[in-house]
Amino acid sequence: MIKSKRQFPDIPHFISLIDWKLPTIFRNRAKVAKALTIEDLAAIAKKKVPKVVYDYVEGSALDEVSYQRSKDVFSRAEFTAHTLRDVSKIDPSTIIYGKKVDLPILFSPTGYTRFMHHVGEPAVAAVAENNNLIYSLSTMGTTSPSELAQAVPGARRWFQLYVMQNREDSLSVIKQAKENGFEALILTVDTPVSGIRVRDIKNGLTIPPRIRLSTVLAIARKPIWWLNLFTTKKLEFAAFRGWSKSLVELAAVIFDPATSFDDVTWLQSVWNGPIIVKGIQNVDDAKKLAQMGVSGIILSNHGGRQLDRGPVPLEILPDVVAAVGDKVDVYIDGGIMSGQDAYAAIALGAKAVFIGRAYLYGIMAGGQRGVEKVIEIMKRDFINTMALTGSRNISEIQEAGAKIRSN
Ligand SMILES: Cc1cc2nc3c(=O)[nH]c(=O)nc-3n(C[C@H](O)[C@H](O)[C@H](O)COP(=O)(O)O)c2cc1C
């Protein structure tokens, strides 16, 4: 029988192992700091904001099938892995329109960000700046292009545009983007009409939130969120401030069901920087846009918030890249919730990925700190996956590739 030899306890060694921290009064901050995944942040977020806000972010259109499929597909990705390679130096950076970004993960445009957390768009853009990434401001932003430029002058900024029913209205927004140092325009084209978002209808979502009897109950449940709402600038579509239109009237003219390829040509005539068309869902449209000379396309189903049961962006990515990847940059979004999801898209040929809900969970959970945490988590996983697949830079990820398993 083997027996351990006993010795007198090594007290200094024992003390050196003690890892107790004093309890903090910033309990939420501590929770955010401890989050390991985007799902952890989403769970924190769910407790912080009213249901109507959380559902507005998480929900998508009709049966929410597109979105579920877009998310699920990432778990079927299988990476090619090379071992016995020196991975002591990993470089996840890439060049986008002549300038380096530190990670091929960019911020999608999301309307109404100050509804999720009062710090809103500038806080997300500040994280983009701190991490040398790109922030996209939505036409439906609650911060205007000039306010964003003033708040974070050093952040790389793109502006997301809808072709509005009156082209003069679009021009006025484009002018704001031009005057405030926005580098590129993202033209969203998957919104000829608005998607039908059942959760929002059931929740009676109105923008801005109306005070009903149920609101009083909601205030009692999430008093801090409401306090922040009432004590900060009023929620509005800031790019249209000063227009003599109500929010409802604005919402009705922001989408033009008559938008066509001719509008892309029109946009090329009024904007001389990069134009990236967002919401592409098939190879033929991608080919046509490549021929027209746009700078990039984003394969996207708007996070499932427009057409339900449409194609899954990751599944069409390889065919689109094969058809037009040498002519335009092909980006992708939808359901990207980890660095590994981003890795899968890059391995299948995407130039970079965009994240939407992931950073909104972060901001709802903990404001700017929550968004920082999102990037920290995604970067950690992305770099770790690079090391474990033996890919030292983006080209090597794409050389190695990935496949989508059938199960
Ligand atoms: C709350 C919310 C608001 C959004 N607002 C816009 C918008 O104003 N313009 C736009 O082009 N896309 C908008 N999107 C779509 C995103 O840009 C992006 O396509 C989508 O969120 C990607 O999926 P993900 O959320 O799973 O990352 C929005 C998405 C969410 C979740």
C-alpha cells in the first residue's frame, strides 16, 4: 500500500493561494466582468431591461425561423486544423479599404441603440475605436452623424442608409454622413417593406415608449432603466431632428418599396467613397452588384428581422465568394455570437463579419463595459481558434478553410 509522507503545512504557500476578493458594491459590473460568453451577457441583459426592449433586440420576423437557422448553422462548421506549426505569433488583423482593423469583426448598424442603454451609439463607437474596429451608424440612430463624430472623432465610422421615398431626404442624410467624416455608406436593401415582428406587436412596442398602465408596472420592475430613460436626451431618430414629421410619419417614408438597382447607380453618382450593399441573399444579385462596381456586399437576412424562411447567409457564402469574391468584398452577418462563429465565416471566404445583437446584449448588460466585454470574448475565442487550427493570419485561415457538415 502506497502512503503519502506527511509534513508540516506550508503556511506561506497556502496563503499565496488565497484568492478572495472583497465584496463589491458594483455587483452588475462584477457580473459583466465575469461573463465568459455572449450568452452570459444576454442573461444579464434580460434582467436589466424591460421585456419590450429585450424582445425588440432578440426577436425577429414571423416564426423566427430564418434567424434560428442562421444561428444554428455555425455549430455545424468544421475547421481544418494543422498542428506542428509555430503559432507563437498570431495576427488576426486585416485591411479594409486601405486601413488596418485589428479583428475582422465589425459593428452592424442597429437603430434605436439608446433604447437598449442610455449611453447608446457613442459608447459602441468608442469600443470600436479602442479596439481599432469599424462602427456603423444606422439611419434610425438615436445619435445624429454630427453628434457621433463629436463624441468619438477618432472612431472609423460607416453610415447605413435606406433609400427613402423622397430621394432629397436621402440626400440630406448622405450630406450629414459626408460632412461628419463617415468613410463608407452601407445601403440596406432588404427592407422594401418592414418585416412583421410578432413579439413587438404582442408587446405593444411603440417608439418612443408610451406611458400606459402596464408601463407603471414595467417601471416598478426595472426602475433604473426607466430612470435613465427619463433623465437623458429624448429618444428620437436623430438624423431627422428638426424635420416637421412625427416618428410614425418618418417610419412610413424611410423604406421605399420601389427601390431598385437604379438606386444603386444613383447612389454611386452622389457618393464617391466605398458603397457596401447590405441584405444580399443570392448569387445573381451579388453578381449584378459586382458588375456595377460596388465595393462590398453584406450577405444578410437582417438578423431574420425582415424575410422569414429566407436563405442562411453562411450557407450561400461559399457560392457567392466563388462567383464575385475577386471583384467585391463579401461580408456576412446574422447569428454571430462567438469568435468561433466569426472564424467559420472568415474560413469560408468572408472579408469580415458584422455583429448586431451580440453587442446589443453587451450594452444592455453593462453599457460601454458590456460592449468591451463582447469584443474581449470574441477576440479571445478567435485568436484561440487561430492557434489551435495552426492559422497565423487571415490568409492562412482562408487557405485552411472549413466545411459545413450536414449534421
Ligand atoms: C435591434 C436591431 C436593430 C437593427 N436596426 C437596423 C438598422 O437600423 N439598419 C440595418 O441595416 N440593420 C439593422 N439591424 C440588422 C443588423 O444590422 C444586422 O443585420 C443583424 O443584427 C445581424 O444579426 P445579429 O443580430 O445576429 O448579429 C438591426 C438589428 C437589430 C437586432
